[in-house]
Amino acid sequence: MSTAEPTPLLVLDVVGLTPRLLEHMPRLRALAEAGSRAPLDTVLPAVTCSVQATFLTGAHPAGHGIVGNGWYFRDLGDVLLWRQHNALIEGDKVWDAARRAHPGYTVANVCWWYAMGADTDWTVTPRPVYYADGRKEPDCYTWPPALHDELTERFGTFPLFHYWGPTADLTSSRWIIDATRHLNRTRRPDLTLCYLPHLDYDLQRHGPDDPRSHRAAAELDAALAPLLDDARDEGRTVLALSEYGITSVRRPVDINRALRRAGLLQVHTQDGMEYLDPMASRAFAVADHQIAHVYVRRPEDLAATRAALDGLPGVAQLLDDEGKKAHHLDHPRAGELVAVAEEEAWFTYYYWLDDARAPDFARLVDIHRKPGYDPAELFMDPLDPYVRLRAAGALARKKLGMRYRMAVVPLDPAPVRGSHGRLPTSDDDGPLLVCSTPRAVGDRVAATDVKSLLLHLAGLDGPAHTGEERHP
């Protein structure tokens, strides 16, 4: 047990940060030059929830159970993405280990995932108001509850519609930065976790090489400056890292449509709209960027499922039990098969064969009802000449307190230009770790070693496993 006061830490999850993007971020680059940096070896799938859980537990998805941003809950018969309860992460979190070493260790979590119900001292996470008449309004959840009004009075309502969707932009990251600065000044947590989503938007919209993506990196870097200045003044060690790098894509892969055409995926129809029927399907896929968990109801259907997907353009690998084990993805929540996309491909969730039969939520930003991830939610339908007029009408109804449907999302996935999820083929396009402490890391850092690195930087553990022993 440590009696010395731990070194305070600020951990910035800078979504999509890569060595290439760091060139457009002078403040973070200066932090790396004065401190240390290393490529970060991520896990499969390289998606937000899985990698964050690895950072916090030091385990692979096979150990902590977060096999994606969502999965098929077999006991419920339903596909659920973007759940909130921290208990879904299995295993020992970094704050558990820190408190064993130093009782009373305090933690603030600002928008890292699976925040609700976590044993952290202060929590802020997006949480809309779902009114009884069907309206959804921006808001957040906090712990303790009084923190909600404190943050809202100072910084305004959490800008949910700038956090995801066609209008997602720097506004949400600025709010998160302001909330983080406030918590650090007023509560002085030993460990502060801060999630910054801004680079997710234009990199998926335009691709990582587009000037608009480079501009987004510069914008986020400038917005970070006051937080980095505060950390220096407060004596905080800063660790900035990313879960994945976003790479260019050109080919959407309709994996569920292939399973449906093979007679394996079933739908049911209501009011002329088709809905995925996972309980009745012999096989279906939960698409998650460049990874898709393929759930097969009976062992005797595995061969037919594999036959439907083998040779499907855009599919690079189909991981079976041995393949999942090799990638540390062999958890009961994972699909019987896991599809990995080719470098310039990604998986859609679409399962209908005629757009006229698509469910109404397909044209909405509706991350909880779609049985898979939909990056088309970042766009307004470019094929609809009246899309902005209809959006303005829906916004007017919203302001009058009336029910509204912001049906602006395209059903054509062609505009998407960036994705992630597969393991990177190049360090330049892969995730990165930057630390304000010189010589804090070796040649490389594994995502599974981030937990021990944090404990080491806090002064609560022995030498961290940071890659030196693998690269003498």
C-alpha cells in the first residue's frame, strides 16, 4: 500500500489520433517531443467500446467481454449497441487496482463509454431525455446527480446533436473539454478520463487524407490548449492515446443481404416495413465498422453460413473458433463467425432488399434501434433535394414542443470515406500513445499494457509493461 500521494493523471482518448494526424496538431506534437510517444498495438475489433475496455482492464475482449460496440444479447433475443452499464465490462478496472494500492484514490470519467454504474467518483456521459410522446432531447447523466445542474448552468445543455449525426462537430468536444477543466479545478481527481470524439466525424465523412480532416485535427488541437495548460499548472501527467486509426474506404459490404439471399436471415413485416428477426434467423450479422459478428443459431447451419460469405467481395477473413482464439476474441458474446473486412471495405447493417421496405428508423439518427452501426448517420441524404427544407420543418416542430421525425439519413452508404475496426497494416495509420513524461514508453505499447502504464505513471506500481522487453 502506497502512503505517498499519487501523481495526478489526465488521460485523453483522442479518437482516431495517428502519427499522420499528429503532424497537424502542434500542441500535442510538442507534448510528444518534450515527453515520449509510441505506436499503440490495438485489439480486434479496433472499435471504441472494445479498446476502451482493454485500456481500463488490461485484458483482451476474450477477458473483459466487450466484443464490439454492441452484440446479440442471446438471452434477450435482441441486438443492442451502445449500452451504458459499466457492469458489462468484466474484470478488474484500473481504479480498482489503484485503490488497493492507495485507498481513497479518486477518478473522474468524462464521456468514456460504459460510464453509468461505474465505481468512479465523478461521471459525465451523454444521456438524452426520452419523453413519453416520443421526443428525444439533448442531455447528459452525471454522478453525483447535483453535478448535472452545475455543468449545465456553466456550459449549457450537453450538445447531443453535435456529438453524433449530420451536425456533429467540434461543439461537443469543446463542451467535454470545459467540463473536464471544471472537474479538475474543483474536484482535483487523481485520475481524469476525457473522451474527445471530434476526429471521428470528418475522417469518416471525408477520409483521413482530405484537407477537411486535417483541419479537424488542427481545430481539436487548438481546443485542447487550455486543458493542456491547466494540466501543466496542476502538475498532471498527460497521456493522450487513440483506440484506432481511421483509414480510407470505398466499398460498403452488405453482409446481411448476402445472408438473406442465402435463406439464412429472416425478417418480419409491420406496416409495410421489414424488421430483422434475430430469433428466427438461422444466421445474421451485427455490423460494426470493419468487423461483423455473425451469429449462427444451430451448428448445422455453420457450413451454409460460411458458404454464403466465402468469396463475398470485401470480406478478407472469416474467423472461426480457432481464429477468434488467435485474436483473443473467443468470448460467449462473440458471433459463431467473425467477419473482417478488406482494407478499403466496411460492413453495412442493411438487411432489406428494397429501400421501399426499409424501416422508418433507417432514415433517422437512431443508434439504439438499428441492429448494427450506421456511419451514414453522419450525412444528410445527398440525393434528396428537399432534405434541408424537411430538416428545417422538423426543427420548427421540435421548437414548438411537437413530435417530429428528422428523417434525413441516406440509405445509400456510398458517401462514407473512412472506417476502422480491423488491425492496422501501418504504424502511420494506426493508433498512437503520447505521454508528457520523457522515456515513459519503449518502442511500442500494447493496449493491454495501458492499465499498468497508468498505475506506473501514478506511482502506484512497479515498472510498467511498455514494450521495452519486446524491443530490446
